[in-house]
Amino acid sequence: MADRSALVVRGGWDGHHPVEATDLFVPHLEAHGFDVRVETGSTAVYAEAGYMAGVDLVVQCMTMSSIEAHELAGLRSAVAAGTGLAGWHGGIADSYRASSDYLHLVGGQFACHPGKPEDEREGGPQDNYVPYRVEMLPAAADHPVTAGVGDFDLVTEQYWVLTDDLCDVLATTTQAVRPWDPWHRPVTSPAVWTRQWGEGRVFVCTPGHDMDVVREPHVRTLIERGLLWAAREG
């Protein structure tokens, strides 16, 4: 019998496969004792104060889109009271671009994903796929999300993230300076971070653009562990 409650809120831009990606992790949550409710295409549930008070974990996969002020207020209140908030890639780090209060809650906002040089672009999503490394920080060595996970390489979108000092960064990625880039030194962004918000925990993993990436063993492990870590402790 399930003894905890998880809410999956998914939708927004279809390019991040919000249905397929979240479906990948629902069995993981159920196996760890969560009763899972799924809401697709709407954030209205965040305004249901009575329901949200009993949610132990919110898994959000809602790229871009928009959110009403009272819905966001409900989400912020729930997290401050102990509900965990977790997600990956644009589903959490590129949601509700017009809402500064959401950015304040999550602590990091996608800015760009610098891609290939212009003469190598073909007009598809692969134009933004570049090889890069996710590097673990010393703080990650003993953290429940990252213990035993070493540095790893990906070929996908590399998120350049705008962030703040309240985030506890577990892993980073560094955008190199290439001949065609306008910046003049390497730029390091958090790739995996956690954040305490009131009584609640926030977990963000920036890799996760498509199903190949979320299935990559390192990424999948980080997400699976991050979901459990963020959830309200029973």
C-alpha cells in the first residue's frame, strides 16, 4: 500500500517529451511507496491547497508555458511547508519564463544552449547538440543523490544557467570558448543542484533533453535518486 503521495505535472513544449519522460519514472516512484497522480497540460492543481498540503513530492516537466499567480502561490506555499519539488532539463529549469517568483523558488533559469557553428547547422534540434562533460564537485562525494557517480560525458544540449548562491551545487558543466563565440572565457554552470526552500527540498538536473538522455545511466540514476531525496521525509 502506498504511504506517500507524488504529483506529476507535465506539458508545455512537446520537444522535451513530457509524457514519455515522466512515464519513465512513475514506476520508480510507485516501487518506492508513492501513490502517483498525473496532471497533463495544466497547472491548476497547484491551487488546490487542501490537496497540495498532502503531496510529498511534485515532479514537474513543464517546459516554458505559463502559470497563474494563484497557482504559483500554491506551489510555493506547498514547497515551503515541506513538499519536495524535482525535475530535469527544461521541465523545471525553463518553466514559466515570465514569473520571477518561480525562478526565485527553483534557483536557476536556462539562458541558452550554445550549439554548433553556423556552417554546420542543418535546421534541426541536433544543431544544439555538443559534446560536454558533467563534473562532480567534492560536495557530491557523499550526497545521497550523487554518491558513487563519477564525471560523465554527453552529446546533447549543454545548459547555460543563470543561478544564485542559495543553490547547493553538486555538479557543473563548463561551456568552452570557441572561435565563433562572443564570450571571452569559459563559463561554468551548475548541472545538478539542490535547494532548501522553507521545509521543502528542490532538486534540479539540467541534462534530460530527450529520451536518450534521460535513459543514459548516469542521468537516470541522478534523477531517480533526486526524486526520492526531494520528497518529504516520512
